[in-house]
Amino acid sequence: MTMPSENPADLDRQNPEAEIAARAEAYRNWGRWGEDDVLGTLNYIDPAHRIAAAGLVRDGVVISLAQAFDTNGPQKGWRRRTNPVHTMTDTGTDAERGAQGFPHGIGGADDVIAMPLQCSTQWDGLGHIFDHGNAWNGRRAGDVVTSEGDLVTGIEHAASAIVSRGVLLDVGRHLSPDTGELADGHAITVADLEATAAAQGVAVGRGDIVLVRTGQYARTRRNGWGEYAGGPAPGLSLTTAGWLHRTEIAAIATDTWGFEVRPNEFDVPAFQPLHQVVIPNMGLTIGEMWNLDELAGACAERSRWEFLLSAPPLPITGAVGSPINPVAIL
């Protein structure tokens, strides 16, 4: 098999179907971990890798990599994605007024939140994206995800899996040292990823969780959300699929809404082609809307770009994604 080119200049920008299909076939992991597999590339994380990752903790510094979960988020209603709605069901006012019905003066507060599972910092589960009606591991999409949820690869299966060595690739800082931010529409290439890793003196390999900082989230903190949710963005090129496959990373996350470059790299209609290759075919777990700015500063200060990363999803039965509060421990 002739392997697809990793040079974006070689993409046939009139034929996304062929470009996606070539990479789906070349990098497909169906059957790699057995016909019953529900974890995909998370299988690359083994106990030895976690033990080694724990040894990276030197300062005991914990950094949250989550954006906020509140009504001031980036969502604008596309495909019914809204920002979280947080409501109090019991308050201090109720307690002061003795309206709660508790004995001997005790009072309390309770609350509820309503939100799409992928409205802020989150993981895309393996049931999130299909390729021509096929889900991860070659299953029929309709047999996997029904109105009852993901019956096979629900996010709950990953609840104790996503703890590993984290590696930050600050591509924004490497390619744009003056601003630390890539321009919207910048397609991150394999050469960009490898050059960033080399400049930082860090290697990427099996079982790692790679975090790619573009700087777009930092720009929203200065200028407002704008078109962050679904609009133009820096992100990974479709041509990075081979790198994502051969490095045998366990998962990858970015500080952008959609992980891959937007607009996508075609002159005809296309939508999230890299998702279509890596989730249902490669079995790769993808994180989006992570806040990587504080971590980037801490890593630069220490000249260390590896750390223990804990990022388990909520074990929401049958969910195809999950909100998370990932933490890097340095």
C-alpha cells in the first residue's frame, strides 16, 4: 500500500472523499485489540507507563486544564450545543428564612446543572464519530449508538483509563514566539509537531497523551469568544493522521473547539475529516477546548514539557463524550 502523503501541498483539495478514505484504510486499527475492544488507543497506556509517569512529579504543582463551565462559554446553539445552565435548588436565603424544613437550625444549599456533555473542556468518545455508517472497530453505527446511548463504547469504559504521561507541544509558542498564538486557519503539520518536540527536547511515544497548544484560547481571553465555537481555527492538518498512528499515542487534546484546522483543507464541502479518520478507524480519543495556557507557562519556566496527566471522564453510562477537569501534576 502506498502511504498517504504527509505534505499538505499534496492534498487533492477537490476530493475529500478519496483523501479521507486513503488515510482511513492506511491507519485503521480495527481488530488490533480484539473484536470486543472498547478503548482503542487507550490500550497503549499500561501500568508500567503510569508508574513512569508518576515519577515525573517533582514539585507537586497541580494545574487544572479546564475552561469554565458557565453561561459565559463559547457555545452558540449549533446542533443544540448550549452553554451550561446552573440553577440553585436550595439557597442560603431559604435557610435564613427557615423554609427548608430541617430541624435544629441546620440548613444547606443544593444545585443542578443542565448542559451538553461537549460544551466545554471534554473528551470525544469512540462513539462520537462514524465513517460511512461504521463505528470504532468496524461495528455498525446503528448497533453501537441508539436512542439509549452508546451501548458498546460508552465513555464509562474509559473512566479509569486516562491517566498517563502527558506531553505538551506548545506549537503556538514555537512557531510564533512573539505572540505565542497561531493564526486562525493555520494547519499544523507533522513537521510542525516534530520541530516543536525537538525544540522542547521532548519525545512523544506509545501511551502518551499529547496536548497541542495553538494559542487560540489565549486569544479569546483577550478578544472575546468570537467564532471560537465552530469558526476558523488553527489545528491539526489531515496529513498528521500518519503521525498520530505511528507514534502510538493514547490520546490527544487541543485548546481549540474542533481539534483540527478550520476551515478544513478542501475547496469543496468538507467537515472534520481528521475526526472521521482517527476516531472510528484509528480508535483515538480526542480532547477539545482545553485550557493549556497556565501549563505552558509552567513548562516553559521549568524547561520540562512532560508531566503526570489525570483526565478521566465522568462515567456517564452510554455517553459519547464527557466533560472533564484534567489536571497536570508537575
